[in-house]
Amino acid sequence: MIEEQSHERLLSIHAYCHSHLEKEASMEAEELGRSARPDMPSDFRHMHEDDLHEHVIHTAAKKGRLNNVILLLKEHASIDALNEWGQTALHIAPKGDKAAFVGVLLKTDAKRDMLDNVSRTPAHLAASGSGLRSLRILLQYKLDLSMGAFINGCWTPLHMAADNLETTEFLITHGADRNHSKANGYAALRLAIAWVQYLVVETLLQHGGDAAKTTEDGLTDFGLAIQSSE
């Protein structure tokens, strides 16, 4: 009798969670429909029922709702579903440093090097804010720290972290290239100088940052920073 009651209670809880998630999904779909831009693909303006769970995963990632995402994954929701910015839940969670959430996604085989609409990986987003705990977990999965973001592919996670000493130090200890640049791009040192991050500048120089390296314009990172401030 007790076992039957316990089983019924579990079924009741599951039904409640399922109902709650579907309500949340419907609200999110309605909100997306209201805020859709004219140039947004029609599948974002008019969501189908099959897409609802995928968008709830993004909401769960923002708020760190582990129970929600575990239930969604049991219902075969896509762990790598994209939002309008081309981001997966694994892109979204590090922005709020939802480290436990990041860990669950990675253990569930979320793609860790997917690029969003401006070529940022989850590691870029973790490095750009207060996402150090998430970054620590991401780097346990052997990420490529040389991947460049944005149109010209210049910005690595180290560039994104140029205003944060602790994250910069962490990336350096994990082999990030202090002098990485592409095309007419510039190294993280130039950003740290421009953003007046003296301790980051000092750290980069102490660990092999090349103050004499020039871009195609013939300017060093210090020269670029001075030119930009004029």
C-alpha cells in the first residue's frame, strides 16, 4: 500500500513538472512571437509544438534550472537546439556562470565547440564575463583555445578575458597563446592596454606577450592603443 502511494506521488510530481514546463514553454513561445523581428526566420516567429522544449532548455540555462533540463532531456529534447543568436544552452549557461548546469550539459554530450552567429564558442562567453567556474569545467573537455570569434576570427577566449586578471591567468596556465592574432588582428595585450587593465598587461608581458609585435599596419599593441585613444 505504501509503495503504491509512493509510486502515485512520483507520477503526480512528474505530471506537475511536465505541466509546468509546457506552460513555461507556451509563454516563451508567445513572447518570442511578440518580439520577433521582421527579418527573423519564420520558424522563430511561429513556433511549432515540436520546438517548445528546445526553447525551454535556453530558459533553463539562463536560470540554472537543472531539474527542468534533466526532465527535458528525458523527453528527448535537443540538447544542442539553437536560439535566434545561434546559441545552444551551453553558450547561455556560462554567461551567468551556471557551472553545475555546464557540467550536466557536457556530461550529456553537448557540443562544446559549436559557434554562434558571430563565431563564439561557449568558452568565449565564459571568458568574457564572470564565468570562470564554468570555464574550468569546459577546459576539462580539451577545448581549442585558438578558435577565433567574430567576423575576422581574431578574438580567442584570451582576448575576451583581457579585462579580467583571474581569467587571463587561468587561460595562460592552460596554454592560451598570448600573441595569437589573425589577418590584421591584434593580440590580447592590445585590448588589455586599451581597457587600462594594468595587471593584465603586466601578466601578459611576464608570460611571453610580445610588446614589439606589429600588425599589418606596422603598429605595435601599444601603438594601436595610443592611436585608438586619440
